Amino acid sequence: MKVKKRTVWFLTLFSLVAVIGVYYAVDGNKTGNMLTIFTDSALDETDILGVTPDITKTVNSESDLFQEMRLEVSNKRSQLREQLTLKTASSEYTAEEKSAAFDEMEQLINRESTEATLEMLVKSFGYDDALVRIEDEKVAVTVMSDENSKAQANEIVHLIKTEVDENVIVTVDIKPFY
């Protein structure tokens, strides 16, 4: 019975895609080019409120610092991953040692994905850039912000503790723009 339900759903979705495809193929010429939203003349005539063309603010220096820190962590972890891969492929180690190396590789992958998720969550609070590093039971968070307040730091600590674990030690470093 389940196979029949799956088949019916598949055919329904396939027919829906086919109908939409035929609609756009036939009616697509009438709507015009959907990729052109603004022309160059429309952009030239548009005024952006609150922006003066004379004042520019460079934030590349801090963002470059974050990229360097990410690259450094990535290099260390790729070396560790390579060592663990060699250990699992080698015939010199026992099955238990290979299993432990494989488990450590899985933990490394989980840590990296958790860090990436936490960085996205911290950036969703309105920070331009964020860097999260997890080592054992410690989480270090570095963000870029104009303000350096305890409320911001507490907000980040609360986010990390709710997402990871209540028992982790969280340090927050707020770097100002230059």
C-alpha cells in the first residue's frame, strides 16, 4: 500500500512540474526578461537616503584578521585529519586504535559543523563577522561590532549555552571596527 501512495505522490508532483514547465515555456515570452529588475538609468536616478558618497568605512582589515584566524585553525585541523586518516589506513595499528582515530575524526567533523552553525547564529544577531572556536569544554567567540557592551556578550553566551551545552565555558571577544 505504501508503494502505491509513493507512486501517486510522485506522479502528482511530476505532473505539477510538467504543467508549470509548459506554462512558462508558452507564456514566458509575454512576461519579458525576468532577470532585468532595474536598468542602469533607473539606478542612476535612485537616491539612497542616509548615505553620503564622501564618507567610506573600511572593514576589510578586521575581516581579513578573521579570515587569517579561520585559515590557521583550518590548517591545524587538516593536519590532524591527515594524521588520523593515515592512522586508520595503516596496518601498524590495532583495530581499537583505528576505531579511536575514526571516532576522533567524527568528533572533529561534528565540531566544525557546530562551529559553522554557531557562527551563522551569532551573525544573525546583526554582527558583521563572527568566529567560533570549540576546544574541549571551552567555546571562544570573536565578533566585530561598533559597541562593546556586556549585554551583547551575555546575549552571545546565552545563545552558545542553549545551542551547545549549559556546562561549557564561553568567552566572548568583541573587536571594534577601525
